[in-house]
Amino acid sequence: MTTMRDVAARARVSAKTVSRVFNDDVHVLPETRARVEAALSELNYVPNSVATTFRKGRAPVVGVVVPDLLDPFFAAVAESVNRVAIENGMSTVVTSVDNAQREREVVDRLLGQSLSGLVIAPVATDNSYLDRWCDRLPVVFVDRGPTGVRADSFLEDDEGGTRLAVEYLIDHGHTRIAFIGDVPDLPTSRNRLLGYRGVLDERGLPQPEAYVVFGALDRESSSDIIAGLAALDEPPTAIVSSNARSSMALVPALRDQRFAVVGFGDFPMADMITPAMTVIDQNPELLGEHAAHRVFDRLAHPKRRFRRRTVLPVRLVERGSCPLPLPD
């Protein structure tokens, strides 16, 4: 049976280059592609994933688990992992779990298929069930760090990013700033709220309990939240939205309100709505890329030591959603 190494030897390239050509990677030079395609044809190469599974004890597949595939952030993470997997001669199987109680069941079932690695953005607050898997395959957390298990993670600067957002609003004259999120017990929510409170504490600005609101999950709940803030005796003049999901849900409710807004996480059409939304950009593609590369680095170098926790910087993208506050 012809192997990828046989094709690589015939074409005088690496096995990785053969995989890239076979998977139609556009970054391969035309002359190299032609040589590899000729070798593939001459040797009648067909990839045998079943043979790979038996030989290595695992399938040439990386699992990806995210909370919501309709969320542009997590869709971008999954797509980035898939691209890196293809470049390394593997494929991905992607699933979503938005229920913390079902996470273990779904992930255990997925890992029972003898995958080569796992990239996960968990919804459960206890990930200790993954401990028995971490000795068998690379497990990499993305966006949300592990709890109850020692594993690699690639995160964004949640606290620092929210500090950027609040400081930007203060510099634009806002002193009454609200914080809106979806789920309060996620590490990302807690860290972003910490950044929000930290800046207000340092600047000596008010933090009424009513200014911190969770539950912005859809249009209806977001509309109720905005109406409640607007009805306060001293309503806020500005809002920090803790993630892209909440920001998208808030857009219709904000249409007739004069709140300044900074959203944590960019999303499609955020620059096209009126006014265009100022955001803290997380770069989910880079998060997914780093996480996927760590899976393959650990597969290639199982005894090498790697940094367990990596925090990627975020940046503020200034648009038009932060007008000066109206005079009282």
C-alpha cells in the first residue's frame, strides 16, 4: 500500500507538503504542487485513516468543543483549528455544548473515538473530568481556562481589555457606566467584571448595584435590560457589553437609546450598524491557531515542556458608538 512518505520521496518534498497538496492548500508553490500531484497520480495514493488509527492508536482527527457554533467568535476559533489541522494532515470533528450539565457526557463520548487531540472552550465550571484524558492526548483550552485539571490554555486579556473599554468611556466624559453580560459564572465574565470594577474603584466613580446586569441572551431579554437601565432615577450614560453574543442581542434595543457602548469582542457587521460599535477585538482566529498548533507540538514532542497558560493581548477598535454624554 502506497504511503504519504512514498509520495513525498517520489516528489522530493516532505510528507507535510504532500498533505497540504492533497488537501488543496493554496499556499503551495505551483511547481511543487505539480510535482506532488504527478507523484500522487503515478503511485495511485489514497489516504487510509483506518490504518493510521490502528498504527498510532488514535484517529487522525482533532476534536473541537465550543459553546455555540452560531456565535461568530467560536465559529472563527473552530475554523482556525480546522485550517491548522488540514495543514498537518488531519481533520476535525466539531461539536457545541451550551449546557454545563451535559458537557462531560458529550466530551467523553467524543474522546472515546480515539482522537488525536482536543481543543475546548468549556461551559462547565469544573473540568476535572478531563484529568483522565490529559495523559492520553493533548487537551488545550481556549478562551476559558481549565478548572480542576492541569492543561494548556490560550486566553485573551479579559481584565485588561475591559479596563481599556471603561477607561475609554471615562476619557469621553462618561462617569455612569453599566456592565451587561450573559452568564455570570464563566471565568471570562468574572474577569471582565473585575476589570470594570477595578477602573471605577481607581477613578472613584459610582457603582450602583443596578448598573451590573446579566442575562442578555437574546433580543427580548436585552430589550428588558436596556429598558430597566433607562428607567433608573440616575441611568447610566454608557455601557460595556461583556461579549459579542450580548452585543449582538443589544443592538436592536439600543437603536432608540442614547447610550455610549463598547463591546468586548468584534462581530460581523459591527462596523456597519449605525452608529458603528466600538469594540475590544479578541482575534479568535489567532486563539484557534495557537491552540491547534499546541496540539500538534505536543503530539510531535510529547516530552517537551511547554508554557501552560498563554494570555494574548487585545486591542480597542474605535468606531462611532461612544458619543459624549448628554448634560444632566
